[in-house]
Amino acid sequence: MPTTTAPTTTPILRGGEWLLQAADADHVFTPERLTEEHRLIGRTAQEFVDNEVLPALDQLEQKDWNLARTLVRRGADLGLLGVDVPEAYGGLALDKITSLVVSEKLARSASFGATFGAHANLTVVPIVLFGTEAQKKQYLPKLLSGELIGAYGLSESGSGSDALGARTRATRQADGSYLLNGEKMWITNGGFADLFVVFAKVDGEHFTAFLVERGFGVKSGKEEHKMGLHGSSTTPLIFQDVKVPAENVLGEVGKGHKVAFNVLNFARFKLGAMCGGGAQGAIAEAAKYAGTRRQFGQPIASFGAIKHKIGEMVVRQYAVESLLYRTAGLVDAQIASTPHDANDGSAALAAFEEYAVESSIAKVLGSEALNYVLDENIQIHGGNGYVKDYPAERHFRDARVNRIFEGTNEINRLLIPGMLVRRAVKGDLALIPAAKALQEELLGPPSFPEPDDAVLADERRAIDAFKKTALMVLGLGMQTFGQKLTDEQEVLMHAADILIDVFAAESAVLRAAAASAQTHPRAALQVDAARVFVNDAAMRIEASARQALAATVDGDTLRTMLAALRRLIKVTPINTAALRRRLADETVSRGAYPFA
Ligand SMILES: Cc1cc2nc3c(=O)[nH]c(=O)nc-3n(C[C@H](O)[C@H](O)[C@H](O)COP(=O)(O)OP(=O)(O)OC[C@H]3O[C@@H](n4cnc5c(N)ncnc54)[C@H](O)[C@@H]3O)c2cc1C
């Protein structure tokens, strides 16, 4: 398969810079800009899931791990495993937009998606990014063919979010090898994987990643009895004097955090993509059911309450999808603009570090939008939603873990403003001068914008105000708490919610504007979705900002800040009921998410 590149023509916004500048719709990657090659690999993945994975789901849920292996091999035959891998090691070296498309499609089977993700994203990718030439040659071809199955052993019973608190020990031996002792918890593919990326502390101190073959002596504990994902293996891993050769250190001794955190940046982005794919499938289920289920002599899809739910599902998914494709476009553009050897993962590594904030946003909003969609899907199914005859309850149970793994949503929320503030303090992001300029602007006389009847002009103005609100909250937080801002988690959570809404709302508006400019067939519906998202984001942002400001300052300062906030957020509510109805009607008549 030929190599593809993202057709974005820069200037490339650096990570987080969207907060400080207006973006141009022409420079944003959107699903409408997918190439024929992207669509082709998407169709391949979709047909694989429809024809081979979904029919096997019940058997996978019976813990038939041989079948899971066979399916990974089938995915390998179709080229789905090698998307992120250089050609020299048997991969396809495709762009990250392709990665996103494949992840979206595979998500229709959440259990197999987890198996695939632990293998392709959490085992293959760390080796591509950090492996030595010998490690890449030894392991990648076998992982890409599905001959070896991978797993990622970071978490322990006492250290999940606090991953660096791991107690698994690697004791250096006289011959240079290491003896691993300890236990990992909740490891996806743990019951049948052959190769593990394992994190342990060398001599109890230096956090380090290792490539550990099962044959070295790794034992699996019992399968966990989980709420969902019954078709994916989750077990503890037990290490008792497991001897690992010196050449199986992945990265450097004492630099395991680099492996763990960088891999997570990419994995979070892909998890967001999987959540988006899951939401598309569930929206189709909800629409089909609502179109056929009759009560009071009419399809339930004719009731406004149901239209609201379906319309809102579409709006949230539209925003998630818009920010995912925008981020993938940025990552690809950054990689393309960095001179690098095709076999060297360092450009991809740097790009995912650059867009770590955006990846965390994709993970948090993707998983929470999916949760909303699946919860309302059950509600639309009524009693049928609560019983196993319909897939709605399985999807709901399967998806809950998305808010827990790959960094809980709380940890990711802390990271979003935390990383921006760190970049600002280092001088990598001009957030501090922007916050000061905003302070001066707010002390000056109010400005009255020129009337503008361009499409989405009001929404663009609203987004400008949202960005200023985020700057006000972050700037005041930094000024008031200084370095102790990290202790003010409630303020940071509100700041994260605002930042998530800013990036999502802007991504949705830019995509809808681009679709309008290109007179895309469903551009008007895209504009509807973007307008609803911005309208509701205004209310959420105002509420979050009020809470954050009141937790930061009091008295006259608080009153002044609240007056400034009122001046900033002057969004006139629109009739979202009418817009959601249009979105819902189109979704029901197509029996599918309308922008797929
Ligand atoms: C099905 C499944 C598959 C998994 N697969 C893998 C895998 O393949 N490999 C792997 O290594 N791990 C895996 N995990 C583990 C997963 O990554 C962890 O469960 C997750 O990181 C959370 O850690 P924890 O469970 O210890 O929760 P804790 O860290 O104990 O968190 C409990 C709660 O406290 C909050 N919290 C924790 N610290 C803070 C803080 N500093 N500030 C604010 N709030 C905080 C959390 O957000 C959460 O709400 C899997 C888990 C599950 C359930």
C-alpha cells in the first residue's frame, strides 16, 4: 500500500497555540478532506470488523483467546497492524490520519478494540519509538504478522495513576542481565500475550522499561471479572526472578517515564478515536431503533424528547470528530515538516509530545461524549436497552472503562491546564503576555464589533470570548496561587473543562465553515451542529468560570472579575430545539450518524 501524507498546507499551530490565536478553516484537517486512500483503508477495517469480528463477539466473550489471536493475524494480513510502523520493519508507514481512521473503525467491537490497542498502540508503538535497531528487527516483524501478541504492563495494585510509584523491581546481575520481581495488575492481553512492555525499578530506584518475553518466565494471574469488555483478556502478571537480558532494556535505564508518558500521549489520542468510532455506531443503533419502535401510534423518533437526545448525540460526536481530525492533521503536518529518517520514530515522538494537551482533550471529551451517547442509547431502547437481547447494554458496560484507563479523566484534566501553564512558564507558549493584554483590554472601554453576516460569524466571536475566559481563569490562577496552582485541583478541573470546550467548539466551527466554503452536501447540517455546540458551550464555560473565579479570589476582586466575565460572554441563546430536530430527523432517516 502506498505511503500517504496529510494534505494540510500549514502554517502549523504549535500545541496549545489555538488558545492564543484565531485559526483559519483552510488550514484545518477535517474528515471531509480524507483522501481516497484513507477511505479505502477505513473500508477495509470496517468490513473486517463487520464480517469477522462482530460475528465472533460471543465466542470472544467466552474467553476464546485462540480466536483473539486469529483475529489479530487477520488484522495483520489486512495491513491494519503496521500503519504506524516504518516499512523497513514490515510496516506501512502511513500518516496519523490513517491511524485515526483505523482506530475509529475497530472500535465497533470494543473488546477486540482493546486487544488490538494493547498490541498495536501499547506494544508496537513503544518499540517503534524507543527500540534499538536490534530490538526493532527482532520483534516488530513478528508483532506485525500477529505471530507474537503484545501487552503493556505499567499499572500495579498500589500504583495506577501514580505509575512511577511502581514496586516491581529489576535487580542488576553480574552478567548485566536483570531479575524482575513483582506483580502488575489489570493488564490487557495478559492471559495470552507473548511479549510484554514492562516497567520496573532498577535496584528499586531507576524506573525503566523492559521488553519481556513470556518464555523468560512471566506468569499470568486469573482473568478479572469485569463490568464489560468480556471479550478481552485482563489479568495480573506475576514476575518471580524473571531473567531479562541487558539488551532488552527499552530506552534507557532510569528513563522509563519517557517511554510510559510518550506512549500514553499517542495512545490517548487513539482512544479518543476509538470512542468516536463507538459513538458513531451507537448513534446508528439509536436512530434505527427510534425510527421503528412505535408508541402512542407513532415512531418514538417523532417525539421531541427523543429528537433532543439524538440531535445532542450527533452534536457531541461532531465536536469530538472535528477535534480528532484537526489534531491528527496538526501531528502529521508537524512530522512532515521535521526532517527525519523514515525508520526513525523521533519525529512522531516529538509531534505527540507537542500535541499532548490536544491528545488529553481527545481522550476526555471522546470518552465522556461516548458515555452520553451510550447512556441515551439505552434510554431510547427503554426496557430493551436493559436486557442482553440488544447490544445497547453491552456497549454501555464496555465503554465505562474509557474514562479510567490511559490515565483517568481526572489525571488528564489536571494535565490539560498543567501542561499549558508549564509551557507558559518556560516561555514556550505566550500565555502570560496574552493574559496581561487581556487584563488591560478588560479595564478599557468596551468595544462593539462590526456587524458580520458571514456564516458562523457569531460563533467565531463567541469562541474568541471563550478563549479570553480561559485566559482570565488561568492567568488569575497563576497570579494568585503561583506554583501552588497545582494544589488547586478544583480550579484546574474547571479550567480543563473550559479549555476542552474551547478546542472542541473551535474545531467544530472551523470544520463547518470549511464544509460551507466547499459547498459540501451536508454543510448546512454541519453548521447546525457547530451552532448548537457553541451555544451550549457558552453556558458551560460561564458556569465553570464563575466557579473557578470564586475559588481563586473574593471580595471586590471577585466582583470585578465576574463583571469582566459578563462582558466577555454575551452569547445570545439560539433555538437549539429546532436545530437538534433537523439533526435528529436526518440521522433517523439515514439510520446512521449523518457525517460519516
Ligand atoms: C479493563 C482494564 C484494562 C486495563 N489495561 C491496562 C493495561 O493494559 N496496562 C496497564 O498498565 N494498565 C491497565 N489498566 C489499568 C489502568 O490504567 C488503571 O486502572 C488506571 O490508570 C487507574 O489507576 P487505578 O485503578 O490504580 O486508580 P487510582 O489511581 O487509584 O485512582 C482512583 C481515583 O482517584 C483519582 N486520582 C488518583 N490520583 C489522583 C490525583 N493525583 N489527583 C486527583 N485524582 C486522583 C483517579 O482519577 C480515580 O478517580 C487497565 C484497567 C482496566 C480496568
